[in-house]
Amino acid sequence: MSTLPTFDTDPVPLARHFPADFAWGFAASAYQIEGAAAEDGRGPSIWDTFARQPGAIADGSTGDVACDHYHRYPEDVRLMADLGTRAYRFSISWSRVLPMGTGAINEPGLDFYQRLVDALLGAGVQPLVNLFHWDLPQTLQDRGGFANPEVVGWFTDYTALLASRLGDRVKDWMTFNEPAVFAFLGHADGIHAPGLRDWPTAIRVADNELRAHAGAAQAIRALVHDAKVGVAIDVNQVAPATASDRDRVAADRWSSARDAWFLDPLFGRAYPALGLDAHREAGHLEGVDLAEPPAGDLDYLGLNYYRRDSVSANSDRAFDWEIGAAPGSEQTQMGWHIASDGLRDVLLELNQTYAPPEIVVTENGASYPDIVDRDGRVRDGDRQDYLARHVAAASDALRAGVPLTGYYVWSLLDNYEWSLGYSRRFGLVHVNFGNQRRTPKDSARWYQRLIARE
């Protein structure tokens, strides 16, 4: 059960700190909500393969059905409209539109996204298309996936297809969601698809993601008039676990080897020296030839923020450190340290360091063990408290000069939470995965009032 909020969660005073045209929205991804995994010509993705590996998913589930959004999107769009949603960030299932990853187009798959975009626009919701949220076609993984330099061309061609079909209605585009998670959790740690455990491969994947982003941005600009192109980087606040020099150095090196590893090149810089040193010392660059990647050509930087990570060094060696929530800290069900002031500080630091034209909080949210009460309500006061704190932190950053133009809650619906299956709920709308019944939680009505300012 949710506890009573410990923060003044009245959304109306909070809303008045934001401009009238601020983009309040939701974010979601294809594999986590669509279902219809083998319908209408969709090909398998690496997550379809990975989810079937014994022990890969905490509850043994798959995204075969998920929220059945593929069939129920009209209901979900109506939910967004009822809540007053202004923007919706969704991803395209690459293998739904190109089952082999390249070559023959699957028109029924493309038609789904055409209908979704039309429904959103008809409901007054601005679509933001995210081209890649980790579900690479399995056929391309069989050819080396993102470790193969040819992926730059594959991704650029895929992007051009979507831009040519949707660009007359969609102006807001995102190339990648959290490229660090895809590269490192999927190719070095092995806990995400495709389940590899090889750091040099992960570094190659990261490098090719940056190059594919540049190719995709160019393709979008060539096909879509007045397009806005961005990328979403997950930057949680990194802090040393103690005041010791060892922990401080470890925190700096980890931040450079992970966050700045993507941010610096995206903003026209070389790979960060501190990160290069750490990866080299840990043996992650063995056999890897890193040339300077192209700049990102960004109209906005998307920030996905959830928590504060404490770094504790076991030794002076690179990557010999522990990362997680500080003991005794206030945490979500994910075990993530709640630190709303960290969102403000990260926004300020990103603005000071990189000066992006715009910043959008493209994900922020919290998982709690929600239940539908006998009266049909989901009383998720903890989530309201979390959101209120973070919206307040975003307003502080905005008033301090950060060019913040939008805030997207993760997520509209409870969904398939990757390697944790259906064991975690982030949605503002509860989903009964047995009958697909949607129940707006108290947090959904809170967000509705925030958007409406009344």
C-alpha cells in the first residue's frame, strides 16, 4: 500500500512555474507495450529471443502480449486525451516495419504507426517518434548487430523510411533512447538483450550508436521540414559514497566512462580523457579502434532521470567499484535512491557543460507495488509525492535558466519492465495483465490537474 505523501503535492502551484506551452507528456516503448509479437508480419527482435532464454527474465514472462497496445491503442489515446496530455513519446518496432531489418517493407506494420500518429493528432497530442528503444531485429543481430559497422547504414535507411512515411505529420524525432543502457547492459553485463558479456564489443556498439545517430539525423533533416532531432541520455546523479579520495575519483571516472562517453561526442567533443583512461585500464578497449565520432547535430537533449547513484571503490583499479543506492536512503520499489534535488543539479550541470538549445526531461517516474482497492481506486500517494518533488526540481532548474521545454512521465501504462518482466509497475494507469483492464491511478488524476492548472 502507498503511504501518505510527505511533500505538498498540490499540482496547481507547481504548474504555474512553467510556461503555458510546456510539453507535459508520457513516454513508452514498443516492446514494453505493443504485444502482437507475431502478428501482421512483424519479425522477431532481440528481446523476443532474449526473453525466452531460461533465467533471463525475473518472472519468466515475455512481451508477446504486454499491454496489447497494438490492438488497444484507440483506448490508450483516449486515456491520454482525458488526462489532457500534450505530447506522447513512443518508439517504433524496427522489426514490425522491416521484419528482416533491411529490404522488404512490411506495410501492415507501417500502417499501425500511421494510424497511431493520426489518432494522437486527432486527440490533440503531439507525437514524438523514438526510432530505437533497444529492440533490434534479430536478423540484424545475427549479422553482428550494433557491433557491425554496417549498422550505421541499416539504421540510416530505416530512419529514412520512417521519416518519408511519417514526416508530413511528425516533427519531433528521437534517434536513440539510453544508448549506454543498450550498449553496456546488453553487451557487457549481459542482463539485457542480446545478453552478451564482452566489454570491447560493448564499446564498439556504443561507437556505432553515435555514428548511426549522426546518419539518422541527416536523413531526417533531408526529408522532414522543420524537424527537431534529439536523443535521450540517462544521466542519474553520481555521487561518491563517502568523502574519501578513492570514492571521489571512482565516481568521477565512472561518470566520465558512462555518461560523458556519449554526451561529449554528441556535442562535438572527443571521447572524454578520464573515461578513455578508465576503459583502457580495465581492458575494455582491447582490439578496439576508436576514431573521433561525428557531432550529434541536436535540436534538443533528452534527459532520462530517476535516481542518485552512490559509487564506492573497492580499490584504485578502474571499474572495481560498487554502484547503487546509499544505505538507509529513501528508495522506490526498484531500490533506487529518490533524489529530486539531483534532477535539478543534473539539469543545471548539463546546461552549463554543453549548452544544448533545449533540454527535455524525456523520462521520469517511479515503481511501487500498486493494487486496485475494492472501490476501484489505486491510491499511489508515494508516486504522487515522487512526481511532485521532481516537477518542483524541474521548475527550479527552469527558473535558474535551463532551457527546459518538456517533461514526460514514464509511463502512461504499467508495462513489461525488461528483465524484471511484469513485477514492477511504473504506470500512472494500472493494467490488469489478465484482462487488460486499464484503471487510472490517483497519480493520473494528479497529473491531469497539473497539466490543466486547475
